[in-house]
Amino acid sequence: MIRAFFLLGIVLCAFTNCQTNKSERSEAEDPVITEIIKAIQLQSVESCKLFNQQCPIKLNDETLLRSVTFLNMTWTYCYEIKMDFSDKTEDELKEEMILLKLSAKENLPNVMSRIYGKSPKEFYMILKETGMKIRYAYFDQNNTAIGAFTFDYTDFQ
């Protein structure tokens, strides 16, 4: 897993460096961005394979990371919450998802900084310039969908 983070980090660093000098490049050099996005896609798929070999990953006593996918520039993290949500009302599930989304939104830039050494502004630029999105999907211990949400660059302006 560290190898996957390291390799993806290198690609993200290259992308950030290209963005820093973007105003100095001509329109003819935009294929550079295209190639970097392709590299991000390939490395992200490889990272998912490595992650999924280790899944499920226990994050805490209540939460497991079950799987990670990358498709159409969207990372999807599937989590299992070790609780039975079958007796929850729709309003209670919505409230739970609001809390999970707020927590994820607060923590995501810090995770990117810790893993890849990217500032929140660099994280925002990577999402914006690549069109990358990050989706979280939650299931209960009975494999019943609790809910999902997706972040894009507009969530981190």
C-alpha cells in the first residue's frame, strides 16, 4: 500500500508542478496535462488493486474500509459501519449521512496533506484541473446501503 501511495504521490507532484507553470505554457503543451491525467488514472487503478488486496481494513471499532475503486476519475471508498441500521428512520439515516459527510469533508484535505504532502490549495487544484471526484459509500453490517456522497473541487473552495 505504501508503494501505491508513493507512486501516486509522484504523479500528483508532477501534476502540481505542471499547474504551477501553466500560465507559462502555450495551448500546444496541453497534451502534457492529458498525459499526466492518463498517468493518474493508471496509477490510481494500480493503487486500488493494492488497497483491495488488504481489504477489509479496520479503521476503528465501528468502521471497515471494504473496497476502493477508481473509475471515470472518481475514487469510490466503500465502508461498512458495524451497526444494524434497519431500524433507523429515513430522517435518522439522512442525519447520519450529514454527519459523515461533514467529517469526511473536514478530514480529506488533511489526509491528502499527510499522505501526499499536498496543501489544501494544491488538493483543490488537483481536483479542479483533473475533474477528479471522491465518493464515499456506506453500508451497515447487513450490507444494506446507508447512503453515499461525492466531493469535487467545488466542495473545497
